[in-house]
Amino acid sequence: MWLQYRQPPLKYAIQRPQKKICYAEFPFQDRCGPLTDSYAAYPVEPQFDLVFEKSPRIIKDAFCAVDEIRVVKNYHLTGTVAFVRGTTIYFDRQKLFYLLLRKNEEALPPTQYRWTWLSDESRYFEDGSDLEMVLKFTEPNIWGLRYSFASVLIHELGHIIDTNAAFNSRPNLGFFHCEFAHQALNKSDYQSRNALAGYEAIFSDILGVGESSERLRDLDEAGFNSFYGRNNQFEDFAELFAAYIMLEHFGVSYSITKQDEALFDLVTHFQQPALQRKLNIVESIVNYHNLTEAERQAFQADMLACRGDFTPSALPINGK
Ligand SMILES: [Zn+2]
């Protein structure tokens, strides 16, 4: 699980991500302005460039496919941190600054990495104030990367990869479309096996208000990496992709504990049988550049046919 992914140095004749950032008052405003002086202390541009520089090649390719990164006001009012539309990534300005604020995340109260709803004022869990998120790092963060920011950005870049015809022969359906097909065809199977089985349409129905934190144990054993990933196959892929990159590439893991007892642990979660077919797909995508043409064709054929009862059969997985 802790394989280090080292890629050979590559020459990229591309724009740095910071050149693609547009600061705008409104999402569809034509004109981009400079970052206002009052925010000058936030390392927006260096952090975008740092994620690019330190990421595996598939992420660099996704950055290349991005036309613009729009930092706009007031999306947080709808609960949105960031989203992708076409080849534009939108970030809510205030949420972005909030993510970037957290230097030295190893030493922070560990409630906020990725799942901001685990904070004390969580309205999702009745015992939210008893829950703690414990971050674990396999190596020191010598680059000064803001992990919370990186994980949100990599989630959005995951959407770009998921719907990119260069990697996915069914870009409009996403890599996990077989999961959705399986769910539609085996409804009873999906509904009975686990309370966290199939996809649902609305996040607020997936995780309500004042729930028991026991649901985190269900999540630990489920074929989903987060509650949010249950929205649909696209969010499912983006969530798992981001967690995979953060764990396997940046060495960032986490547990959620209640009185020192782990309810959810990312490393054991990644060993769950229900997650393996999705992880196989994610690993294949992350290693896509190392596959031979024949291996890519086998992968795409499996994807098209949802072969092997939705377990891709011909996946050449790095070392596994
Ligand atoms: Zn998303």
C-alpha cells in the first residue's frame, strides 16, 4: 500500500497552473481581475503550482486539459467549495482561502482535513464534538504543500480525467459507469447488503442531520470512500481518486476516532473487498502512461463491456 510512485522527469511545454487562474466577482464574468490586496498573504498561485509540480503525470495531464481556474465569490453560500464545468475549474474564493490558511496541518486539531463536516459544529453527527480526525504522514511535508487544498484540487482534476476521452472510452459516463449499471441491474443485491450500498441522487438524503457516528463504521466497510461519493458515479470516482493519490503518492492517511476508538481508517478501508474493483480502475488510470497499447485496449474493452461481473479482468496493476 505504501509504494512510492516516482516518475521520470518530464519536460512540459505548458503554462504553469497559476497562469490559468482568473479572479472574478461572478462565475460568468468575462473580465478577470488581480487578486485583491487584502488576500495577498494567501499562497494561491504557489500552491496551485506546487500541486502540479509534485503530482504524478496523470494529474499533470489533467492540469494541461484545464482551460481556466476561476476563483469566484459566494459559491460557499450553496455549500460548494469547488466544481468543474467543462474544462473550467471553479473555486469559491472564501473556501479556497480557508483551505490555504492551514499551514502545518500535521500540528492542527485534526478535524478538518477533507471532511470539513467533521468539525465541532458538525450538524451531521449527534456526537460530532466527540469525533476526531487523526492525520498520519509517512514522510515529512518538506514542500509546504497544503494537503487539504491539494485533496480538493485533485478531486476536481479527477473529474477532468474521468470525463476525458483521452483516457476514457465512455467519457460521458465516467469510469464507474459499470458500478451504476450493476446497481440498476441488481437492485435488491445493492439495497440489502449494506445500508451504504448504491448511488443516490441527493447528498442530504445520504447523510442527514444528527446521525449516529456508527455510520462511519458502515462507511469503513462500504464500497465508497466517502458519503459524498454516494451521490453518483462521478463523485464516487473523484473522491476515491483523490484519496488514492493523497495516500499512495503523498503518504497522507487518516482515521476518525471517538474516544480513541477508530470508526473509520483509510488504510483498512482500502483493503475492503467491496472497494477493490474500483481501486483497480483508479490504479490503472494513475498508471495509464506506463501501460502498453495492448494493455490500454484491454482496459478500455473491459470498461466498455463491464466485463467479469464488473470486475475488470485484464488489468495490469503495478506490482499487484
Ligand atoms: Zn466533485
